[in-house]
Amino acid sequence: MKHRSFAGWLIAFAACVFLMMMPVFADEYGYYDENGNYIEYDYFEDEEDDSSSGESQPETEFIPEEYYDPIQTNEITGWPQGPMIQAAAGIVMDLDTGTVLYSKNAEKAYYPASITKIVTAMVALKYGNLDDVITCTEEVYNLEEDASNLAYQPGEKVTMRDALYGLMLHSANELGIAIAVHMAGSVPAFADMMNAEAEALGCVNTHFSNPHGLHSDDHYTCAKDMALLSREAYKIDVFRQIIRTTESSIAPTEKTEETRYFLNHHKMIQKDSDYYQEWCTGGKTGFTSSAWNTLVTFGERDGLRLVCVVLHENGASRSYEETTALLEYGFDNFHHVDMLQNLTAPTFYELIDYDLPDAGMTWYSSSKMEQKTMRVVRGGIITKPAFSVNEDMISARPLGSDGTIEYYYEGWKLGSGQVSFTPLPTGITMPYEQERDMDAILKNTEQQRRVRQVQKTYYRAKETVINFVTDKYEIARTYVEENTMTVILAGAFVLLVFILLLVIVILRCTKDYRIQRRRKIEERQRRRNEEEIERMSALEIEEELREAMKKDQQD
């Protein structure tokens, strides 16, 4: 009996110890808390860009605070409402017009991770040679542990073409270093080339310190700048060919006997992927623990060519899902519009600002001077909302005397264009073709001055026409901005007057209608009475009259 009691106490003690130690029992999937509940670890979904192992990176389940940040394009009156995203920053840009269709924190700086390699490839393609043979240096070992690579060694050779495929598809970080050292002599010197390209494109919140995107505090960009850089890279045929390639390989070298095979990490271009999209033409993935997931994606559909950038995204799968939603938002809600328009051009009379002909100018025909001096055409392609914005809601702003203009809706740029000037034959000629002969004939100083003024007017035509076209717009826009309440009150007054007149017309028409209807009823009654009288005999009529007379006497 004592043995049983001792055994019972021993079992109870062991159970207590087990319960106390349960929180320290854990495996690779989770752990036990103090209440004995099994808690699973959260994970980021896998992203191979900066991890050679290909294992999943930890992903938190919480919704980032940036999810609730405002979407700038959603605040534009009449603009199609874009989806909310968990990515800290996102943008959708038209590759042809540069119009931003969607913008969330687009100018806020974040770490880009491996989408940096888009800029590396662009610089290499613009200033390098695809047939160059690159010899890897010791610097290919200057990588973080587990950084994605193709195991190139110092002294190993690779062509620029193969290096770019390995860089963009497999995200091989050591090949980014090899390209940088080959082209610029060092990584910092190549980073200077990258920064120069960014500055030339108007990037305002970007600084690169390496060609691969592994973490560095002074290596950052913003969604808008990355879209501008990606747009520039997409103009290069070879770049488009590389990023749309689903798989590739590099032949054995003197130091590696096996062929290196690799796939494009961007899953939206892989047909066997759950994230595949037929309209996707490639892109670049990225991940570091500081940058989280980043993604650049190109797409073409229904005549639109778009690029989407998401930064600081909460998981690779979410980056694909939100990118798909953003690009489909762009394809579904926007289209291109040709702004081709013939504008009013001045005559010679209007240009020189005084009446002709006069004394000394008899060779100028009045009818010829009243002809238009040139044909003025304003053009350009813009990207605008397909359903909520009409062409008459878009304003054009000249940028300078070169004829360049930009188109805006509610202060949001939709694209740019050009005003072209084509001289028209007026039939106006001088008595002599050469200026020196004209000077010999024209004795009157005032006459010479006027003739020379006519000669110079054509050179003032572009500036005059641009001012002629834009002055009215600027006056109207300024007046509306400065007198918004007056314009609203005037519009309300006109509307009230219109409504009052409409009510009066309706009432008048209704009264006339009632009068006409009553007359028609009386006319029909009269005709029925006449018809009844015609049907009655003389005796019946006489009898009816007697009855009526008796009734009157009784009354």
C-alpha cells in the first residue's frame, strides 16, 4: 500500500514538473505556453532573392500601421478609387506617358532590397557590352551569409549577357558585384553611376551604395523613383527580353564543371504558379529583414503598358496579390487619349500689331496679310480615367517657348505633349529676294523699319501663338481660383432663374391645356344634344317642352 502511495506521489510530481517545463519545449513550428497551449510560429512567405537556402523568412500576421495610410490618388475628385494595400508604399505608373495612376507614400524612402538589380542591369546595358567577358575578383566574397548567389569564385569568367541573366532571374548577388567592378573598377564607383542615372531621371529620394541591394543604411529609394528607373530600363529591348525569360542556364566554366540552371524568381510570370498572370511581362523580387518584401512588376494589356512597385510589403504572397490588384485596377479604369487639336493661329496683321498696307507698303496685298501665318497643332498622348473624366475637364499648361506642354486634371499630371508650328504660304514677297537689294531701293527710313519689322514677325510667332492660346485659360483659371464663391453664387443664380422660367412655362402650358380640354368637353356635349334633337319627332319635342314648362311653373 505504501509503494502505491509513493508511486502516486511520484507521478504527480513528474506531471507538475512537465507542466512547469512545457513552455521550453518547442520545435521548428511552435512552442507551448504557460497554459499548455501550443503556439505556432508566424512566417514570412518564401523569397529567394537574398537567401541561397530558399527557406521561408519569418512573416508576422499583424497588419502593419502603414495599411491605414492615405492613398493620395484616392483623394483626387472623380479619380477611380484604388485598393488598400498592406505595403508601406505603392505606385502604378504608365510606361508610355509617365502618368501615375495609383500612389501611396510614393515619395517616402524605404530600403529596396534586390529590386536594386533593375538599376544595375539598366546601367550595364546602357554603358556596357553584352559580349564582354567578366573576370570575377575577390570581391565576389563580400556578401552576407546565405545571400543568394550562383557560387562564382574569384578568377572565374562569365560573359556580361550571362551575368545579367543570373543577376535578374536568380538574383545572384556576386554577379552584381562582378558587373560593378568590371564596369567601374569598384563597387562605390559603380554606385556613383547608378546615382547619376537616378538624378538624371529626376529622382528625389534615392541613393544607392551597392549594385545588389543587400542592406546598407545609405541605400534607399522610394516607389516613385523606382518606377521612373524601371520605366527607363523597360525602354531597353534586351532588358525586356531578360525579365520575361522564365528559366535560363550558364554553361560550365574552367572552375565549375556543372551547368548552372536557374528559374525566374518572379512567380507572376511562371505558368505553374498560383500567382501567374497572362499580362505580366516580368519584373524583379526583393527581400531583406530590413526591407521586408519588395516587388517590381511590368504588365501589358488593352493597349496599356504599366509598372507597379510595392515596398516594405508584409510577405511575398501578399506582394503578388496586391500587385495583381493594383495592375488590374490600372488596366480596368484607365485608357489613352490622343489630345491632337488644331489651334487658332494669328494673321500677319495680328502679329505685327498694326494695320497694313499703308504708304510705302503697296506690294503687300491686304487679302494676303489677312491669311493665317502658320498651322498650329497641339498634340500628345495622356492617360486618364476611362469613365469619370472628360477631355473638357483637362487643362494644358505650357512649359516654355519650345512648345512643350503638360496636361493636368485637378492638379494631377496626365501626360505631356508638344505644340507644333507649320508655316503656311502667304504669297507675300519682297520686290527683291536679297536683303542688300532691298536696302538700295527703300530710301525712306520709316519704310525700312516697317519692312524689317514684318521680316522679324515670323520669329516671334511661336511665343505669340502660345501666349494667344494660354492667356484666356490663365485668366479664367485665376479668376475662378480667386473668386470661387462669386462663381458659385453666379452659377446658383443662373440655375434659379432657369428653374423659375421652367416652372412658369410648365404652369402656363398646363392652364392652356385645361382650358382646351374643357372646351372640347363642352363641344362634344353640344354635339350630342344636337344629335338627340335631330332624332326626336316634332311631337316628342313639343311634349318635352311642355314638361319643362310645367316643371318651371311648379318651381
